[in-house]
Amino acid sequence: RDRGNPIFSLRDISKHFNAVQALSHVDLDIHAGEVVALVGDNGSGKSTLVKILAGVYQPDGGTISHQGTTITLPSPSAAQHAGIATVFQDLALTDNLTIVNNLFLGREVTRGGLLNEHEMEQQATTLLRRLKARMPSIRTPVAHLSGGQKQSVAIARTLLGNPQMILLDEPTSALSVTQSAEVLTLIESLRERGLGVVIVSHNLAEVQAVADRIMVLRLGRNIGTFHTRDVSYEQIVSLITGATDRLD
Ligand code: ADP
Ligand code: MG
């Protein structure tokens, strides 16, 4: 179906590290309300692409545009200002703080110079309910949560910055089946809210369940970007491994 104009577009993006060509001439569009999965073997350039969109790495060449306007992302804070939120694998949660305090870390709501705990708790409850995230009390220390719940808190936290797009680098790689299912439900609710979502995952069954489109990277090259319904599990594996370069 026609999705209209993309919110973010990458064109001809390349990046090298010394002798390693991590990305070569990569194009990607991300639309509102769309989940795009990046798949590829270890070292294929997935995290490098995420980090370029997160403002962590600068591309050697190519352009990034936001709703048709060329932008640069010289720092993580510039990416946040452009509406791009990122959840990296380490999550960067503070284990001994509660769910609500992690959500508002660095973004505390105050009134008259004092922390407004009540307002933060109300906002946290509303946010987690809207995300359909299954959580214990928001006053629970994050240390007591499952891996899936921690991932959900990390994702929910980024939403307080009102992003247009959220980047998730291997959000389920350390999770059980049940925990992964919770995170996938949350990703679906992000799509329903109209966010663009980029997810890196090695779990192709999960990718097929959640993604609208799948981009295959091999040795830094974009082998193809496919609508999920147009490509089988076996075809994705063949494209990733290099058994084939194109679908017939
Ligand atoms: P993926 O996430 O698909 O496993 P990466 O994007 O992490 O792949 O890495 C792509 C290639 O770039 C690999 O060969 C990796 O070793 C290299 N690379 C990534 N980041 C750096 C870095 N900071 N310094 C040097 N080489 C890097
Ligand atoms: Mg990676």
C-alpha cells in the first residue's frame, strides 16, 4: 500500500573504519507507523547504520533527510532533537532506582523547584498503560524486573522525548520467548501510535511477525529491502548468507 512520504530517508550512506567498509552506498526510507527490520550476519553493518541515525557515528558520504529536508546528526542530542530515539543493547537503566525514577531520569518533572512525584507517577502509569506493558508497581526498583520488562522501561523512557522514530538494536537477543513476546507487543503499540520503528534482530521468525519491511545487509551492502509478505524465511536466510543475491 502507499505509505506516503517517508519521515526519514537515507541515501547513499557509506562508512568505513580503517580498512573495514562497514557500510557501502546504503539507501533506506522509514515511514510513520512502519516497522523496518535490519537483518544480516554479524559484522554486516546493522549497528553502524543504527549509530549513524543515532548521531553516534558520522557517515563518510551520503545524505540523511527528515521530511524532505537534508539534516546532519552530529551528536546523539542532535538526533534526539530531530525526533530520533535509540535504545542500545545495554539499556542504560539504573538498577537501584524505581521504574518511575528511571523513566524520568534527566527529565524530572518539578513544581516550585521540587520534584513533582505525583505528576511523574501519573504520567508513568498512563504511558505504560497505553503501551500495554505488563509491569509491577511503578515504584518497583528496576533491579527486580525481568529482562523484557527492563527493555519495556527503556523503550517507554525514550517516548517521553516525543520521538518520531525509535531505533532498537537487538532488543530481544537476551530475552526468553515470553519476554520477547512482550517486547513485540510493545513494538506493535509503537506502530499504532504512528512511530517509525527500526529494529535489528537475528530472530527471523520474530522479524517476520513484527516487521512491515525487511532490509538485508551483507558486508555493508544493502542486498535488498522487501515487504515482509513478499519474502519467505528461506529466502531471507539465502540473502543473508550469500547463497543468493536476488529473489527470482
Ligand atoms: P553488525 O551490527 O551487523 O554486527 P557492525 O555495524 O557492528 O555490524 O560492524 C560492521 C563492521 O564494522 C564490522 O566489521 C565491525 O568490526 C566494524 N566496526 C564497527 N564499529 C567499529 C568501530 N567503532 N571501530 C572499528 N571497526 C568497527
Ligand atoms: Mg550489531
